[in-house]
Amino acid sequence: MNRPNNSNMPIKPEEEVRGWEHLKATPHDEQVRIYVGPSNKVCPTSIGDLDKSPVLKAIVSQDSADGPYIMHPALTEINPDHFLAVQHFLIMDEYIPAIVSNPAGDEILPKQLDGLRSVEEYRAEAVRSGHLYIIAKRLGMTSMQDLVFRKITQAQYQQYGIKCLLKLAKVVFSRSEDNELLSKVKAESPQVVRAGDEKEDLLERWLVESLKSRYQSVMLRHAQLFFEVANHGACARRGFELRILRRRVEDLEAAGGSITIEDDE
């Protein structure tokens, strides 16, 4: 059971049940067991669902009496709890919590995440979403990347605060530079992989812009955490601090050397 990627409706309990029933009704030889995490947790899906991940589709093994399966060393590094959202997306084109429209109208921001009520819940989900974004990127799942990005940037992002943004930045900018799965598929089938080829990652760019606009407050109140992120090896290699400072200088030059900072905390 697939849902349109632009859906702003929550996943209803009966829809989720139908999604799993659809999987159970899938012929045995079309069900795929995906082994994830250090304990090789089994996350089943169907062969057709793998069209959303060219990386997973490229590493399906058929040499088993129990049907097709996916087992790869790189998958043992993924948190099974995080991969559950990937499994939900493969089956239903959405994952919990679903993004829903603002009660004032479909086109009005911020949107909401179904079931979340407090600022702290949104902040925790934003950091979790960073992990999901990275997994989707590693698996070549551009449609899931887009959904995670929308959830982070369109749902209550005004209330994240600097500390949350820095925690999210550390997750995103410190990701491994060695994407063994994506590299394998690019080498064997370069025409099917687009994820990871952009010159500048959209979520990285959004974080740079968000932190740049709050730079004064960052330095006054969260300098220690900022430099903890900036000095992390992978974050430094991705130019985290440099990119923020460069954008800060560009804004100063454009404004003639003076910028009014809006303090959101």
C-alpha cells in the first residue's frame, strides 16, 4: 500500500494495518528480509518496495531457500530503531510521526508532526530526523530524504533553538565520508543513483543559514557547543565553521557592515 509523497495526512491506524497486511499478502518469493544492526534484526519488505532504494535493490541476494534477503556489513552499523522508519517508508511512503498541515490551512507554515505537542518533543524528533536523513542518503533514497528535510524545515522549526540546531548539525556534518553501499552501486549502476551527487547538501545548507543568522547568540550563549561541533574531524573537513563564517561575511558586506541580529532565545 503506497501513499503519495506529498501527503499531509497522518498515518491512520487502519492504514498502517493495511500496509503490513499488504506485505504479509505478498508472495513469499517477493518478500525480502533486510538484516540490520549488530544483531542482524530482520526488517521485511517487498521486492517492489525496493524501487525506492536503488542501493538496497542492487544488493539483494537470491541464493536462499527462505527467499531473497539483504545482508551487508555496512547495514550492521545502522541503528535498527532508526531503520524502522526506513522500513515504514518503503512500505507506506511515510513514517511516524507523519507530517500534517497547519490547522489554519494546507499551505501555512509551520506544519505539524502528528502526535507531537511540546517544543522538547519537536527538538528530539529533529535530532532523530538527522540520523534518518543520513541513512536515507546512504541508501540512495532521495524521496525519503526529501520527506525528512520537509519534516525538519517545515514542522515547528522556528522553535528548535540554537542548542538543538547545533546537535542536529553535529549529526549531519559528522556522518561518515565512506559510503560503501552508495559507492558500490555507483560503480556498478551509476545511472540509477542520484543521491549524494549534489554539490551542496540541502540540509547542510539549511543548517548553515539557520546558524549564520543567529551567530551572535551562538557565540554569546553556546560557544562551547559550537566549537565542539566545529572541531569534530568530519565536521571540520566539511567546512562547518568556515561555511558559516563565509556566509556571515557575505551578509555583512551586503548590509554595509552592520546586521541586526534577531535573538530567538
